[in-house]
Amino acid sequence: MGNVVSNQKYQTCIDICLECSEVCEWCSNCCLNEPDPKAMVCCIKLDSDCADMCTLAAKFMARDSQFAKQLCSLCAQICKCCGEECAKHPNDHCKNCANICNRCATECENMSK
């Protein structure tokens, strides 16, 4: 029963991590369908890294892992990088992704303290 209480402190961060993961996957897929996907390689790679890291961080928080804060710190770093890369591109999907990545980075940063 203690885990339920512990998990509640993470719930906002878990929710935004899962949302960020979904948006990063969507952005990556959209980038692959751009007229010149080679120009989007860095964005695609960071989208994939960010999506995977956000999902992993959410899982660690959900089980109240002793490593959750460390994962959140790394997740914040990756989200920042992904957000910066996505912000370089004019596409709506990249702008949306940059927005959620920046929000997730802030939430994960706060959680890692």
C-alpha cells in the first residue's frame, strides 16, 4: 500500500513523460515522411532517444525505484537536447515536440532534486 502513496508524488511527472514519449514518436514518424528526411536525421535520432528515455523514466517512477531521481535527471538532459533540436525546424510537429520536451525537462528536473 505504501507504493500507491509514493507513486502519487511522481504522477504528474509520469504523465508528462508518457505524453512526451508519444509526441516524440509522432514527431520522428513525421520527420521520416518529410521531403528530405536526411535533413532530419538528428531530430529523428533525438526523438527516438527521448521517447525511450521518457518511457523508461516513467516506469522507474511508477515502481518507486531507488534510481528514479537519477533517471529523471538524465531524462531532463535528453528532453532538453531533443527540444533544442526540434526548435530548429519550422514544421508544426517539431514545434509541438519542442514544447512538450521543454515541459518534460522542467518536470523531470524538479523531480530529480
